[in-house]
Amino acid sequence: MKENEAGGLGAAFAPVLRRIGEIVLGKEEQVEIALACLLARGHLLIEDIPGLGKTVLAHALGATLGLQHRRVQCTSDLLPGDITGSSVYDRDKGEFRFIDGPVFTQLLLADEINRATPKCQSALLEAMEERQVSVEGKARALPRPFFVIATQNPTEQSGTFPLPESQLDRFLMRVSMGYPGRDAEMELFRGEDRRRMLAKLEPVLTPEELIELQSHVDEVKASDAVLDYLYRILAFTRESDAFQAGLSTRAGLGLLRAAKAWAYLHGEERLLPGDIQKVLPAVAGHRLTPAAGRRSAEEIGEEILAKVDVD
């Protein structure tokens, strides 16, 4: 783990965090969660009301990490072929030719994903899970690395289609932006337009370097005691009457991977309970449905952590 010997975040990721922090003000924790998600090879869902910087964060991540990125603006009339691509007839050659859709990129921004119909949302399922798409009976591999960052408006807003559980489960982590603090918002009012700043962003890492760093996440050691703590978190969600259904084994593996990425991001070679606690709301909040009433991811995470002892 030589890349982390100089201090983890201070080595490979401090410049990334600093560069994004110049664009997305006052949201250091959200940026770190997003970086941990990408380090863990996961897809990210950013949820909040319009106008709080969801799309700006996604663009800043792509530009700073040197990723080829494309955007799909999701609307109710969007078709699956608008994402995956389709074949068109080439008159000169007398044959059909496949035209890649925007999913054939390293980072796909699905903007306002819950404004797309369920049929269109499902077009992303295979891509997110298998890193390939099947079009007209042929499987086509996607570039490496491949991430989906989707933004979502609150489901109570008009014109939205709630994401089904199977689609939500494909997102490793979900983060909410929230309103900026006073100082950050005043700086936004006084400062340069964020879109112009995005256009001038230079990559800090290359895609090849990011893939190399991702491979080191698996080297973070997890003791049996820490794994037992993780299992007891899963067991609590399954046995508690506070949730309609508990976390699945896949969710548990995702929680472990996200916690290891968080540990590696902060220069740790061994997984600690605090790493699991830090990423738990982002991993579990969108996978757990409260038995009654609506609660935030933070409230769900706080309840789980309060009921499950570390020892």
C-alpha cells in the first residue's frame, strides 16, 4: 500500500479533495463519501432538491479524476436506446451499424434519474451490475473504470417515478447535499460561476491511476472482531421491527467494501469500527424502508449504531 504510506488522503487524494472543494464549497464530507464510493468501484446516488450542486459535484468528480464522462438528462420520454445505443442502417455499406449510446463512457451522469420511466431506469441495471450492456442479442463491454453517478429529486416532487428496490440496490452509496452554510453560500454569491470553473478543471489523477488505487482497497485488513461487528449490524436490521426488511448479504458486502475504501482514503491499513460507522448511513439509508413513517438516512444510521455495540 505504498501510495498510502505518505498519509493516505494527504498523498493521492488530498489534491483531489482540494480541487473539488474549490468548486463545491462547504461539502467536504459529501465529497469524501463520493470519493470512497468510486474507490470501492461503486455507483453513487446524489439526492436533494434542485439547485444544491448535485450535478456540479458529479462533473467535478469526473473532471478531477480524469474520467471520460457523458451526461443523460432523464425525462419521461427518454427511451432505453437513448442510453444504451441502437443500430442504424448504413446505406453506403448496405448493413446495420451499432451507434454507442452515452452509457459507453467511464462516468455516466444520469441527471434526475427518477424523472425517467421505470422501463428506462431498468436499462441501466445490467450496465451497473455487469459493466456491460446487451443490445440486440449481443453483450457489449463498457470501458474501465465505469461508474454511474445519478442525481435524484425528492420523490414527493411532481413528475418523478420512485426508483424500485432493485435499482436502488445497484447504488453502493447515497448522499444528500443539503443547503450550504452561510459562509459557503456568500462565497458562491461573490465568486466566479461554477460552470466556468468546471470548464477549467484539470485532472489530478488518470483513469489508470484510479484503477491502481482501487486495487489497493482490497488490501485493507479486517479482523474477525470487526467482521463480527459488521454482521451484528446486518442481523439487527433483519431482526428489528423498525424496518420492512433487513440488509441483504450483497448490502453487507457493499458496506464492507465501502468501509475499506473509507479506511484506505484516510491512510489506514486496518479496518476499524469507526470506518463502518462513517459510511453506514450512505450505504444503508436507501436500502432500508422504515416500517412506519419516513426517516432520513442519518436517522436510520444513528438508530442502528445506537443499538449495536462495538464490543
